[in-house]
Amino acid sequence: MTTMWRPARIFAFAACFGALASCATAPTPPPAIHAQALPLIPEPALVEPKPGIFRLRDGAALIVDSQNAEAAGIAHRFADLIAETRGIHLDVHPLGSHAERDAIIFSLDARAANVPSGEGYDLAVDPQRILLFAREPRGLFYGSVTLWQLLTADTTKVSRLDVPQVHIADQPRFAWRGAMLDSARHFQSPAFVKRFIDQLALLKLNTLHWHLTDDQGWRIEIKRYPKLTEIGAWRRPAGAAGTDANGQPVRYGGFYTQDDIRDIVRYAAARYVTIVPEIDMPGHMQAAIAAYPELGSIGDAPVVSPDWGVHAYLVNTDDETIAFLENVLDEVTDLFPGPYVHVGGDEALKDQWKASPRVQARMRALGIENENAMQGWFLAAIEKHLAARGKRVVGWDEILESGVPPNAIVMSWRGAKGGIDAAHAGHDVVMAPDPDLYLDHLQSDAPDEPPGRPTLRTLADIYAFEPVPPGMPADVAAHMLGAQAELWTEHMRTEERVEHAAFPRLDALAEALWSPKAARDWTGFTQRLAPEIERQRAMGVHVADGGMSRAHAPQDPLTRTSSALKPCSGKLRLRLEDDAPAEGPRAVFDTDLFDPCWIFEQAPLDGIAGVAVDVGQIPYNFQLAHDVTGIVPRPAPTSADGDLLVRLDGCSGTPLATIPLDKAVTNPAVTTLTASWPPVAGAHDLCFVFAYRGHDPLWSIDKVRLLRAH
Ligand code: TNX
């Protein structure tokens, strides 16, 4: 049941409007059960089903006000999309030049009384014609997307199509409906970024926050500072992946030229997606400091980082450095016409500023007491420069700790609290909380989910996300611009994985942000999702199945992959990919950065004579900053290369086997280690833990097989 009646205060329908429109009267509730859910995501604000149908034939007319080039463009792109996904060709005609019977009409009317906002639209499918109405082109665009979804309940190619008669009146609940794409940790091609923008737009998401710089790569060409991309866009991956077949260092990365960016920005604008570029500072700047070491605080020259986690590098606070960043931002603002520039501000550990005589001298000269306040001063200088160029800054919620420029938008990532506090303090806010909307968390517990953070964020979790906390007063809630989901790509090495993480969870977010709160209906959403996933697949998107249709293979009781083993303490679990082989599938390990140790619970040991364990080693390329003290020390090894210990009844139990790692240590991919043991009766917890010096590499288990006695 997805159709619903919305009270007339959302839309007033009492008037007749426009030359082309029919008279609408105040809506009456539709029959309680509508035979079939309309295949729409996000659910529109108001849907009034009617009993008839409109028959759309191949070659039908699509009439558009061609005086308006934007409207004509929307009509042509709509026609292309229908041809591509349904095989029906529409002939685009200018308004007034073709009969309206049996046609689709796209009409712009700035005074359309029934359409309350620029992003809103009114769509009437009647037996004689389909009439789409909006005040502004972007509303027309969203209406065309709704109509496209109505026409693609499935994606078989046809020559005529019956469209259910319906009246839809729609507008979004929130203004900021977004996704963040991290192109720094792994670079995605310009073609991919465009495909991604296509999918955002088809979900009526209107903001792409583009994370373009970080410790691991600088991805945007800056003409004045060519080394930012000559050096900063490339890194040597950690571990085995860092050396090629000829023993040479691998150069991994990429960047967007200014032409690429202009092209992508134009492409996004035509789909009503605003790109918010992020240049993260003063932390997450190691790639820039690698390119121009004079930007750094402690006088050394780092490499572009091959690691994940929180890095120590900060840019310094000299006038020359601020001028450098302002010059960078001038090129950025020339490329991105949107109203916002994101300046990061997150995870800037202050150790280097504390250790830097020049930063300390600057602080004294300015009379600034501590490093947090210094970050506030630094970002205020940047904000002033951007404001003079007509841009509003956006920053991660750390900016709250150092004095936020009043006009800055606070992006709440460390949970919702920062956003709530900021809204109460009068700042505009975008909710982007971890873990709620962090799509690097796995979406299902299926063992074949690709790498990521194993605390699940399921489709249902995202669907239930509510940006405005209960009880927030209306004047405060007015500061909640909306929300966005984050695609951090440490664990998304391929474009397929980005899509798998994004869809269909962004479908769920789109509905949470567009549809009226009262329209949220999980069961209805899951019904509407089936045709949506079919559409996305037909367009070549590597969409996940939303965890809805997975058939779990029957489990062999003697075999467990790492995802079915229990972590011994579970301090910081990750699902990590092996770094070898260079080509072809790689093993994926569920492991724990602080305590790599696994338990095979209640292993049935009757008739078992030993074990085969598939093990791999991955580089310990994690910067843990001050948390490094939390690493659980490994047991002492007995062999030179270390051992895998198997213990009975938990990790302090009797040793069952001590398996030397010498066979595995020279193999960058997965090695099978075996051991035998004397008979043990009954079921027992088996503990598997690696004993070796230090913590690099991160030895990990892929799979454990208990071996029967012959
Ligand atoms: C924290 S969110 C970060 C990112 C990481 C992310 C991984 C934020 C502002 N900083 O640098 O990619 O965690 O989930």
C-alpha cells in the first residue's frame, strides 16, 4: 500500500490553473487498497490513483515549451531515457505545433498555483494525455523522473504501454539531499562520476559532496601548483600491491583535469545536481604536503600516504600557506559554480602544531591560546576569502570546537549531536552521521559482502533515518537543511564496489529526505524497490540486492570462513581485502586491527584429527594516532617467522597446535597451513591467534576447515 492521501495543507488543489491544466478539486482519500504499488521512489507527497489508463504508443508526441531551452533539454533527455529503458520513441514537438491528444506535455508556468516550490511539480496521467507542470525547470525535471519511473514498472522493450491514470502532486521535504563520494582514497573515472550523478538525479538527490583531496591523493588539477597532481595524485600502495611483476614500484592513483571537472559540473547541472567540492584542511593534507613540503608544519617531506586512518600531518599557519590555499580555492571556485565550498576541518590532530616552532610563534604573535583556537583562526581566514568570492563554507562538525563562522554550514558526522548543537546555536546543518549514514559499513551479514566496516547499516536502517530529532522546536528545525550519506572509499577499490555500497541504500535515503515523514512505509518501499532494482540493473548499475533475496548456501559444519568465526575481543573489526594477487580475485578477511584473534565456536571435534587454515598477510597500513596503545600484544612466537596457535576451550586454554608461518611468510596471497592433533571428544571453542613480533603485517584468517581422521 503506497498511495496515500495527504492533507490539503501540503498542497492546495482548489483552483483551476494554466491553459493546459485540468481543474483539480480538493483531494478525497483514495480507496484503501490500490491494486498495485506505483513503481515510484521516492514516494511522492501526494498520489491520487484513478481508474483509467493512458495508452502510450511508440512514436507518440512529447510536447514541450521549446522557448525554454532548459525545458527542451529535459524533454529530450527524458525521450532518450524512455527509448533506452523501454524501447518507446517519442517525437519532441514545440508547444502549439501538435495535437495534445495522446501526447505527453511538459509545461512550465512560473505562476502555477498548484506547485508550491521550484523543485515541485504536478503530474496528471489521464486517458487522453499526460500533463506535467512545474514552475521551474528543476521541478519539470523531477516530474519527468517520476513519469519515467511510472513508465518503467519493468524494463522489457515494448511498442506500447498502458500507464495507470493518476494525479501526483509533489515537492521535497528537505532542500539538501545528498551523497558524498570519496575520490581521494580510490580514484574513480570521470565516466563513473557521471554515471553516479545520473543515478543520484533519478532518485531526486540534488547534492554531490565531492571529497577531492586527502592524505592518500590530491585529485583536482590546480594550474598554479602542478605538483599537487604530478606528485600528490599518485601513491605507492602498501604491501605486496606496491611492487609490480618486474619488481618495480607501482604508481597508483589519478586525477581530474580542469576540463574533466568542467564537463562533470555541466553534466551535473543539467541533472539538477549541485557539486560541493571539498578541499580538506588543515589535516588530511599529507598528499599536498608531499607535493609542496613547505606547506608542512614540522619541516619534513612525507610521501603520499598508502595508509588509512587518522594521519599526523597538518599544514602550517604561515601567511604564504594561507595564500597558497586561497589560490587553490580560487581555481576551485572558478570550476564549481555552486554556492558552497567544503573546507573539511575534521580529524586534525594537533600534535604537529604543538611541535612546530613556527606555528607556536604564530600563535604567540596572534595571541591565540591553544591549537584548537588556532584552527578556528585558520578556517576563519579561509572562510573570509571564500565569502568575498560569494561562497558559503561547509565544514565537518569539528569546526564547532574552534569557533564557527556564523554563516558556515556544519556537517554533523560524529553522530547527530554536533548537528543538533549547531542548529540550536543558529547554524545551518547537514546531517551526515556515522554510523547512521556511513555507507562504508556493510549492508548485510552475507559472507560475500565486499570489504568494509562490519557494523551493519542495513537498507532498513537507512530507510528509518530521520534528520530532525523528535521535539526539536520548529525555529531550530528550520536550520536542518537535510542530510547526506557518505561513500568513504578506503575499502572500495573498484567502481563496482562503490555502486554496491551506494545502491539501493541511497534509494532509502532519497525517500527519507524527499517524501513527507508520514509517507514513510517500509513494506511499501520494499515492494517499490523491486522494479527500481530492475531499472538500475538495466542501466548497468552494480546494485546490491538490498539483502532481500539472498539464498544462504547450506553450511558445512566443519568449515568456517572468517566472517563466521567470532572475534576474540572485537575492538575494531574490519572486513579487509588481501593485497595480492595483483590480478584476479583476492581473499577477504574479517579481522580486528587491535586484536586479530578468532574463535571457532563449539567446533565438533569427534573424529577430527586436525585442521587446515587458509591464512594471509596484509600490510598494517593503518594510522591509529593515539589509539595505537590499544593494540593487544601478540603472544610470543616459538619459530623465527612466527606461528599460528590453536588453543582448546578459548584463548587461555591448552595449546592444540602450534603451526609455523614459514610456509606462508613468502607468499603474498593465501597459504593453507595444516596441523594434526590427538583425538578430542565433544564440541569445544577453538581459539586461533597469531604469535609474532610487532604487529606488521596483519596476519589474518580466511578460512578454517576441520579435518576428519581417516
Ligand atoms: C572518518 S568522516 C573520516 C574519514 C574516513 C571515515 C571512514 C570524516 C570527516 N573523517 O576520513 O574515511 O571516517 O569511515
